[in-house]
Amino acid sequence: MEIMAVQTLMILRNSYCRATGMSEARLGNLVAKDHRFFSRLEGDQPSTVTARKYDSVMDWFVGHWPEGCAVPSCLTSHIALRQWEASN
């Protein structure tokens, strides 16, 4: 699960930064109040991400995805999950 979570966050980071021109550090500051959030998840000794932090970052992306940009399937899955949770 954790490897998939990190991969998902990296996909969203790449897509968001490419669509907006925002730096990875600025995005990390916005999503996690940590300018090195994304760089910590990669590298020789990568940090881990908790389920709570993952959900928080995913929710941020849901609320801030650039209008007119294609939404990655990993984010649409999170949106569907949140909608399902709200209805039950």
C-alpha cells in the first residue's frame, strides 16, 4: 500500500506542477506545510507517508486541481471514494 501511495502522490505532483508551472517545493508547502515533502518521499532513504497524511494530500489535490486540466485516474478514484463515504 505505501509504495502505491507514494507513487500516486508522485504522479499527482508531476501532473500538477506541469499543469501549473509550480515548483515541487511550493506545492509541498501547500499540501503538507513542508517544502521538502515530495523530495523526502524519494531518494536513497525515502520517508514514509501515513494514511492520514496521504488522505489529507489527496483531499488537497481534489479541492485544488487546475480547471481545464485532465484529472488523473488516481485522483478520480479518490473522489469516487469520498463520494461513496459521504453517501453511507
